[in-house]
Amino acid sequence: MAKFCELVEDYSDVADFIVVYISEAHADDGQWAFSDNEYAIKQHSSLKDRIHAAEILQSSGVLCPIYVDNIENEAQMAYAALPERLYVIQDDVIQLKGGIGPIDYRIDILEKYLQKLVKQE
């Protein structure tokens, strides 16, 4: 998340950044739980749970707005976003669709795209 926050700082004059908080990929009570998670977050059973988890993320220093997917996970399914994925949407058209994380989560590709935007201005 640190590199993403760095891009938000560096490129906020050419792009609007948001995070969409979807279902918890590494919930304490889930299949992919990590024993060393910094925060104890269970899989969300209500929108209130998901909002609370998003508030924890926001308090960790994320520098852009965080939106919360509904409990039916419509955004997660529409964007094939679990566990994480980067998109660039411009004028309602997907311009960049990053790979599915964590293996294909390539923030360097997003950075190169943003660098091109700066050069176009």
C-alpha cells in the first residue's frame, strides 16, 4: 500500500485516486488468514463490518477516498478484483486493467501509465 500512496501523492494533479474496499482477502476467520496480520479483521457479515474495516484502512494513512463495495460484492465481481486489482478509468472507459493480485499486481505498470499522462499535459 505504501507504493500506491506514493503514487497518489506524486500524481494527484493528473488523476483522481480511489480505493474500493471489497471482501476481506485475508480475514482472520477465512481460508487465507495470515498469522501475523497487523489488524484482526473477520470476513464481513454486514455492510457495517465492511465500513469498519475501511475505516481501519483509512486510519493507516491512505491518502485517497475509500469507497465500500456492497455486501453482495457487486463491484468485486464486476471488476474481478479479489484480492486486489488496479484500474484506470477515463471518461467511463477502462484504459488500464491491471492483473489480479498478489502475483500479477503490478503497480509499476500503473506508474508508467501515469508518467505518460504527465507527458501528454
